[in-house]
Amino acid sequence: MKHRLPPLSEMERIEQSLFIEKLDEILERIDKEDIGFVITVGGLDEMVIIPFRWFAENFPDEVPEILK
């Protein structure tokens, strides 16, 4: 079953500097809570980090064979 990708507007945001400081904690939350984050720089959306399984489910042709 494909995971529905949430709209960016509904995803939790974290400033890049704080993301770096709390990397282990954030990665654990992503895995345990099955959530994604929008990483911001200077208050502007810069990039998104999501559980790998979301990507693999929604874009299976983009997953390298070694990771399947």
C-alpha cells in the first residue's frame, strides 16, 4: 500500500542549524513516527526529509537495485 505523501504545508518544519544539532533525534522520530520534515534556512523552505519507505513506495522505479 502506498503511503500518501502529505502536503508540505502539513509537515513539521525545522531550521537547518537545529536539524544538524538534533540529527539523531530527528532521524529517530522520522522512523518511529513515520513523519517527514521540511528543513528551512532563514525561515524559507529549503529541502524535505522523509522516511525512505515513502520514497520507495511512491517512486519504485527510482530506487537503485541494491536497495530493493
